Amino acid sequence: MSYSHLFGAAVLIYVVASATYITYAALRNEGWGKMASLFAHLGFLSQTIAIVWRTISSYKLGMGHAPFSDLYESMVFFAWCIVLVYLIFEWRTRKPIFGAFVFPFAALIGAYTAFLSNEIEPLIPALKSNWLMIHVSVCFLAYGAFALSCGMSVMYLIKIRQEGNGRGGGIASMLPDSYLLDEYSYKAIAVGFPLLTLGILTGAVWAHYAWGSYWSWDPKETWSLIVWLIYAGFLHARVVRGWQGKRSSIIAIIGFFGVIFLYLGVNLLLRGLHSYN
């Protein structure tokens, strides 16, 4: 067995965990919830071991870097960050119902890696920096928090729709009160936003050392600013203007779509200094 097999096993377990979380939401059986959490932890453990193993293999091959350098490695780490953030959240709330709306993000991202090359490649000169691990780590942890917020916001919209229709059954009956879902979404963004800010700042410092300029309006930089402004607008509207509920949830969902385009759309559709794949 190699680290690539462990990655594959983790993705498969994530898919099973997602299906189990959804089944739990549909059947409202606590046994399914416990099983889903078990699968989630097993997949996370498998992926963590694989990431460490790949890093060690990179050093043995003389490449000497953590698995953050190309699209395959970054997608693996993106999925890992979503699962990490989600498992911390589930541990704190003791409510596996959230997994039905958050965990599929990690499963889909992980599944996409099956179509990418998993060969360990040497770093290009611009990436040979200690800033690589700092910049990538904080950015993807922010993305994980934003994925959680998006899931909470989707749940909120489902909950208030059912409450508005006066129905008491269905998946929404298992969800916490709408005000709690709204608060969870806000807190996730309150955690993710400083991390994103730190990621942009460390990226700017790194860019200065690598390219001689803190900011060059590269497509990745431009979209990072757009996403930052969306979440800054969310927090401003929430704290200063008192926006809550549906409007906040819609902004949180739009923000995560911005994150997905920042991460995948820019890499695949636009060319710039950050287009390494």
C-alpha cells in the first residue's frame, strides 16, 4: 500500500460517510449518525496518514516540500481542512445532522482528485519558500470554515422555509432552531475571515520576495480580494447594520461560491502567476 492508496481509501470513506450522514438525516436514526461520525473519523485518519506519508516521500525523493504545491495536492489538503473544521464543530455541538450538509463538500473535492496526476513534482523556484506552508495552510483553513458556514446557511434556508409553511416534519425538524443555524454560520465566518486576511497578507509578503511586488493584480490576487470583500461585507452588515437571517445566509452562500471560483475557476480558466497546473 502507498500514500495514493490511502488517499483513495479516504475519499471512498468520505463518500460513504456523506451517504450515511444523509441517510441519518432522512431516517432520523441515532445509529446512522454514530456510524456516519465513525466513517468521518476513519477517513480523516486515513487522509492525515497519507498526507504525512507523502510529505516524507517528497523529502526522500529530494523534493522536500509538504503536499501543497499543485492542484492534486492542494485539493487533497482542501478536503482535509473541510473535514477538520467540520469534525471540530461536530465534536462541540454533538449534532451529526450537520454532516449531511457539510461533508459532501469534502467528498466531492476529494473525488475530483481521482482525475488528476498524483506524481510528486519538484517545486518551481517561486514556491521554494517557507511561506508556502504558512500561506496555504491559513488560506485553506479559512476555506474550510467558509464551507461550514455555507452548509449552515443552506440548512437555515431549509429550516425557515419549513417554518414558513407551517410543516413540522421532514429533515428540517431535526435541525436546530433557525437562530442557532444563523449564529453558527456567522461564527464560522468570524473564524474564517481573519484566517483569509492572514492568508492574503502572507501571500503579499511572499509575492514581494518571489516576484518583487506585494500586489500585481494577478487573477488569483484579484479574486482573493473579491472574496475578502464579500465576507467583509457580511461582517459589516451583520455587526453594524444588524443583518441576520435570510440575507446573511445568502451572502454566506455567495461567498463560498466565490471561494470555489477563486480556488478552481481561476486555476482552470484564467492564466496568471498562480497558474502552475
